[in-house]
Amino acid sequence: MNYNNVRGPRVVGLNVASSLSEYIMRIQELGAVEGADGALLISPEVMPVIHALHQVLSGGTVELNVTHRGNPDIYNELNRRVEQVGQEANAINKAAGFYLTATI
């Protein structure tokens, strides 16, 4: 890997709404990443979704097809969490008067 810092990768601080931190921890708990500390990888089941997202963000179009529905309670929980992240981040940014927190 090529890093600007000759000592290797760095940790940086990023302001996020608490709900985003909680969402990230939850999707990790549900298996979005796998492996031991220091050797984590994005789950093979999640990677195609990431690739599709990258296509959309780079100007492409994708077609998604759910072939087997997951647990509806978890599905609804994750959707609620994403909605909460947006609401919380927007409220924080509005109160601050500038873009203070990252959001999804």
C-alpha cells in the first residue's frame, strides 16, 4: 500500500452523530465484516452491494434483486437506524450552523 505517512496508516478523528456510530457497530455485529482484529475484511455477501454502490456513485446504474428476504425485524430496525442517523445529523448540523457531523 502507498501511504503519505512513512510510518503507515493513521487514525483520524471524525465527528459523527451517535446514531451513526451505533449503526456502524450494529452492522458489524450482524456480519458486515469478518475476521480477527488486524485482519478484518468486508463480508463476501456484502461486497457486491458495496461494488454496486460504487457504480452508482461513479455515475453508473445498477439493478438489485433480493433473492431471499432476511429477518423483517432486523430489516426494519436497520431502516429505522438509517432514518435516525439522517435526522440526528441534520439536527446537529442545523444547531451548529455548519456541517459538523458526517452522515450516511
